[in-house]
Amino acid sequence: MKYPGARCPGSEVIMRQRDASENSALLGTKDAARLLNVDPTTLREYERKGVVRPARTSTGMRVYTFADIARIRAHREARRP
């Protein structure tokens, strides 16, 4: 599948099954981290913990949807005291 509006190299994306509306905007790791105000390594840690499973481009780069961003925000809110 090709996503001409993808913000990272290799816009051909191998997507896991998702609702089409979630796939409309894709963010690279750096952009997603900036949006969440975290370090990119934190996003990889969330992936290792199973909080989020970002899709990958054909070159293996992680891409995040706004639904992924919302899941991470919900996870971070739930962990606050």
C-alpha cells in the first residue's frame, strides 16, 4: 500500500489490520516523540512493553498513527498518581 502523505522515507507501508481512518496520518518516530514530548527511545520502550505496536515501512522504520499516540497518552495518564 502506498501512502503519499507519509512523513518518513519509504511511504510503502506494511500495515497490520486496522481501521482505515486510523491510517490517514503516519508519523515517524522523531515526530511522534516530539508530539508526546518524550525521547524516541521512550517510544521504543513502550513498544517493547506492548503499549503500542507501530507499523513498519518497507525499510523497517516505525510509523505511528494518531490512534497510537492516543494509546500512549492514555497509558501515561493511567500511570500518573
